Amino acid sequence: MKNDENIDEYMTMNMIKQTITTMFVLMFTMAAVAQVNINITMKLDQKFDSVFVKSEAKLQTKKVLRAPFGPSVTLHDKESMKPGMYEILGDSTFLGVILIPNEKKQNFTLTIDNEDVTFVNSKDNTGYYNYLKGIAQYNKRLDSLNGVFQNAQKSGLPQYMLKVLVDSLSASARHINDEMRDYQKRVAAANSNTFLGSIVATLTYLPDPPQEVLNDRKLFHRYYIEHFFDNFAWNDPRIFNSVVVAQKMKEICNLIYQLDNPEFDTLLVAALNKAKVNQTSYEYLFDELEYVLGRNISPYKVEHTYIAILKDAMQYPKLDQDRKRRYTRELGFIDKNHAGDTIPNFSLVLANGDTTTMYDIQSEYTILYLQHPTCPTCHKVRNLMKDYAKLNKAIESGKLKVVMVYFEDDPKVWNNYITSREANPKYVQGWNFDQSIDDNNLFDTRTIPYMFLLDKDKKVIKKDLLYNEIEPYIEYLRIY
């Protein structure tokens, strides 16, 4: 049900765009009263009210150093900055990054003047910006190839000649990409056992897959997920406090969400196993994935993938007991009621006072809507649904029933709801009066509303049905 992305988007491996033409001076000095003492001087046409140095990592405490901007300004902090990569922002404008290799040695000077970037007393940062300059030269060559192609298109070159040109340019681009990868590997090797080496290694592009893989979207997705983590410096957990990993995690999570294909879950699990060489790195990586793919409130939640990595984590011998207990509890909530499963039965009292069970409510299709009458989101979704033309038509046809279920223990809430305009008479309104849903943990009701699309046998067609998926499913299944 989700839109597929262009294959080129997934091939883009350079996830952080650096701005190295900004002019400013940034000085770090150790002082007796402060572990971090940053003096910033700007030489920019654009003026900023504040300058920030901040971490993008979700797993570290975000350190934001802020001060009003002047010709020269000093930022003080009594605690040293955690090792990692930090963004430098002028207000909300990205200006560049700095590497903090360790907590003790934070005394260096950074100067950017036009395109000249220099550091004093920081081998890692000097090396990183020299690395960026090298990458910029390769990207410049790639851009020139793109310019040749665009000019050829504008000139009205015949199609057969354009194809020959594209083949030639593609071969040149592959050659440049190979050179760029070799350059990245050389820089990483020359700086092995340093934070700089770990960052460059993690940034190193994947080799281009064989042509038959490029020509098959599914094969390409398999290749991409299988090899995505190949170059990560797992033995250096500092990389997880960096924009490098933050951007890469956005990339892989977006792809998993867009594909939403259980076939790829085993590939992701196999890729994650590479991180288990370092317990800290593995836990950081798992938490990053869980934050996006597993949170109930995440718009990119992919439950089957989350379940797969949870089950794999439970087999990790070094997993600490607190995590094991949390993962076990989490699996108890979500590892059930999957597509193809028959939902458990439960008792209901209806609006007229009659009692029945979920299994006794017969229909070709059913939307089971677990809710609380006073929940603001439930109220919002109910209001949206009442105006869905296709949904109303499906109900009128007799092929679909919407069963609204209140499952908590408050008769007053139920009575107030069932006698109000909120209780749509087109729906079956029910109260799980014996609380069997909650008592027996029949469904994951931590976030509501929670909906299922069921067939006539009460088998799940779609778990966690979203309100904007209702009418597309009605159209897809032709429930008229």
C-alpha cells in the first residue's frame, strides 16, 4: 500500500552534505573554570543571533552550547563534551561539523576562511576536512558528467546517439566512484584506530552491484539491505554520536518503511549480527532502529521488522537482563494478531443492553475499532470516518460492519458515550464489560485507537489499520 521510491534514492550513500566555504573562526581552549571554552568569531555576510554546537544522536544527551552572537563570543561549559561528531549551526543554518575524539583533549582552534580550512592541535579535524576536500573533487567530476548529459539533452541529440553517450558517461561515473571508494579506504586505513578513521570507514560507499542486480528492483533492495552495514566501524561506538550514523539510520529506516516487506526482515537481522562484535555498538544500533521502527507513535513503524529484530536480540548472549525483560514484555504485546491469524473472541454489551460476543457479529468484512470514548485521537478519527463516502457505502451494502469497542472498566463513561452523538448508529457499539481484553492482554491497546480489518472468519487482513488506509482497502477489496 506504500509508494515505491526511485532506485537512485536508495543508491545515494553520501548522506551528509558539508558546507566548507563558510568563513568563521572557532577556538576551543581548556580553562580552569570550564572544561569547554569555545571562542567563535564570524566573518560572514549573513549574521546570526546565536551559534550552536549540538549532537544529532538520539542515544546521547544532546549538548547544546549557545551564546548571543557578536564580533567575538565565548561559550563556556563546565563539563567536557562527549566524544562524537557535532554540528555547528548559526541559528538554524548548518555551517559544518567538528569531531571530538575524546573527553580530555578538547583544546584546538578551527579557522575557515573562504575555502581554506585549517586546524591547530586537532589531527582528526584536520584530516576530516582534508578528506572532505578530496571527496568534493570526485563529486565535481561526477557533476561535470551530469552537465554533459544535460547539455546533450538540451541540444536535441538523437535518441540513439544519446544512448551511446549515456553508456559512456555511466562507465566514466562507475570509474570515478571506484576511485572515490579507493580513496576512502586509503584514508580510513591511514587513520586506523582513530575516530577519524572510524568516521571515514563508516562513510565508505558500497561497491556498485552487478548489472543484473541494478536491473531488478527487488534484487537491488536485497543487495542494499544485506550490505548496508558492511563498512560500519562497530568497534568504535563513538560513531553513534554523529550525524553520519543519524543520517544513515534515516536512510535505512525509510527504505524498510517504504518496502514494508517481511521477506527482507531476515536480511536486516543478518546485517545487524555484524554489530554484535561490540555490545555497546549493537545496543546503540538496536535502540536507533527501535526508535523509528518500533515506537507506537512513530510514523515509520514497521511491526513485523521490529518483531524480527526483537526476537533476534533475545538470542544475543550478552544481552543484559533489563533489556531482556523489556523485550520479552514488548513481544508479549505485539507478537500476536498478525495477518492471517484469527483474533481472540471476547464478550460485549451492546447499545440496547443485549450481550453478545465478537464472533457472533457476522459480516463479510469487519473493522474492529478499539477505543476510549474520551480519547482525543479516537474522537478525531471517528469524526473523519463518518464522512468517508466509500466506508459509508460499504456499510450500507451490508458487506462491512464497523465494531467500536470500549474496553475499560467505567460504566459511566460507557453510558455517557452511548447516549451521545459520538456513538454513530451506523456502527456496532460495544463495551467489553468483563474487561477480558485488558485482563487477558488480547490486543496491544497501549496506543488507541487501534484498528483491525477482518474477514468473515475474523481472520486479520490488516493489523493496526490506519484511518487513511480504510478507504484504499475498501477499494482494493471491492467492498461495495
